[in-house]
Amino acid sequence: MTRQNISSGTAWEPMVGYSRAVRVGQTIEVAGTTAVDEQGQVVGLNDPYAQTKFILAKIETAIQAAGGSLKDVVRTRMFVTDITQWQEIGRAHGEYFRDIRPAATMVEVRALISPELLVEIEATCQLVS
């Protein structure tokens, strides 16, 4: 099987040693993704819904670059800094995955890499040929 690394082009990837997504065979794994734009600015300050929407759009772009689509997502993992905001985060997740319905996990974490970040999401895809 061949390995395809998908880069978003950020300076962090080579420094930390990771890829936005990796495809091996029919599996695509998308790294933890936050609401940071191409200029390094946080999108949706103090708004978990806006951050989640932005994150899911970034994840969709990475999946498409690896040859997949949101329909291929079988699992998401959501790390949130305030679990009381679960409804806003869940609403955004539902807008992307309502009919796909991947296995999903949402857990509260003490902190993410920046205090402005409220949500980080990972995704796993399984392509069906």
C-alpha cells in the first residue's frame, strides 16, 4: 500500500512533524484540526459553533485532497474546552453529518494549544471501492 501525506502548508507541520491528513490504502486519518486560518488567526473567537463549522470545512478540504468525501467519514473525535457548550458544537457537527452519522466522541479537555481555541476535531474515513 502506498502512503499519501496531505499538507495544509502551515509552518507547524514540518516543525512538529505531522500532516493534516494521511491516506494509506482505503483509510484516511485527519489530524486534530482547530479553527486557525491560513494567516494563523483564530476564527470564531468565543464562538464554539463558528469554530466547529470552520474546522469541519477544513477537514472536508483535507479529505477531498486525499480522494475522499464527508460520506466516507466513519468516526469523529471532538475535544472541547467547555463541555457545557456541547449543543452548539453538536449542532454544527450535525449540519455536516446529519445523514452520514459517523461514530462520534466529544470529551472535555483542560486546554488546547491556544486559550482562544475551544474545539479540536479529528476524523477517520474508510473509502469503499
